[in-house]
Amino acid sequence: AEYGDEGIKHILTGVQHGTVTLMVDDTPYEVTTLRVDTDTDGRHAEVEFTTDFQLDAARRDLTINAMSADIDGTLYDYFDGMLHLQDKQVLFVGNPVERIAEDYLRILRYFRFYGRIAEEGDQWDAPTISAIDKNKAGLKQISRERIWLEMQKIIVGNHVKEILLKMKSLDLFPLINLSDKFSIDNLSSQHTIACLSDMRSVNPTQLIHSNQLKNFSKLRKSLENVIRRRVRWTIRSQT
């Protein structure tokens, strides 16, 4: 398929949500129209298209993700995202309880962005943490694959120990299939790596009796390398 009169190939990535991928010089660019959520189930949303940038921004998870700019570089910031970014704050748009209930994966996204943005590891926003605690059971609705993708990003970000300790204090580990034997103090241990790897498996017995075992071994080896690089970086940054 071609896009407009420019002969640009496009892929209908998520056309039901107004998203297409444009291929320009073999580089993919994802383009999504403005939309509002009309109904949510804690993970997926039914949407209606709009021409109102503020309504579209209001459906975003975090204020720092709700900013937009036009072709001239003019910033549109309806929820003080730039101020929060400058202050190294990670906050939800509007009511955090409502935002999380729309998509429970946002709990892990919050911790992931906290590891990217926050200057200190223990500057938690009390209303946000309370909202996570109230909504945490919803993590059971999220696929292990999506949980795993977020956890990979969390463990290679900043303030890893503080984030994991906060997650543990909120009793999130059982909800994301992370064993209580997981050691926050020794992320590079074989047992800890095994616990992280096991998060992704649906059923250990299924792995043993399928060709997924080979892929599972590759996954564990890859994770070992990620953790070791993270440990080496931490040691260098502290010297």
C-alpha cells in the first residue's frame, strides 16, 4: 500500500486504534491519530478519534508522556509535564487511581520511568504509591510477556535496588510471578537470574517438554549478560 501521493509504503500496524507505520528510506515511523478512550478493561481500550490535542493528552499515563509539539517546535503541555521533567518528578496525568485502572501495566511503566527520570532513589510520590497499592491486583490481568518486557527495562535503569525494594514492600512480586527467593542484594547471582528468567515461563513443565527449552536457555544467558553489564557499570560509577 502507498501513503498519499508521495509513494510512501505504509503498514496497518493498529488501524483500529488509528495507528499506521510509514516506511521512509527503509526506516519505520509510527503515526497515530488523536483519540480518546471510550471504554477500558484494565489493559485494552475502545477508542474514538478526535481533533483535540488536549483530550488526547488526557488519556496518556504520565505527565511527561502527555506533551506534544508542532512542526515549528511549539510545545503543548497541558499537565505540567515539562515542569515535572525539570523537577525530576514522575507523576500520572490527573487521578493516578483512574489512570492505573485504565491499564494496569502502567504500574510497571511508572517504576521504569522513575528509574530514568528521578534524581534520587527514594523520592516517592505518596498519592502515586497509594494508587499503585490500591490497583496492584490488576497486574494479574497482564501477560507475563508484557511484564517481562517492562522488568527488563527496570533492571537496567537507575535506582534499581530502591525500585525493587519499593515493589517488594507493595507485595508486587507474587503478582508478576517473581519468586520470594529473588535476591535484591545480589542481582548477579545465578539463582536471582533464574528467578528473573522464570518470570517469563508460563509453566516450567511445558518448557521441559517443548522446543522452548533451547530459547529459554538463550534467554537466561542473555539476562546474565545484561545483569553483569549493569553490575560493572554500577561499580565504575561508584569509583
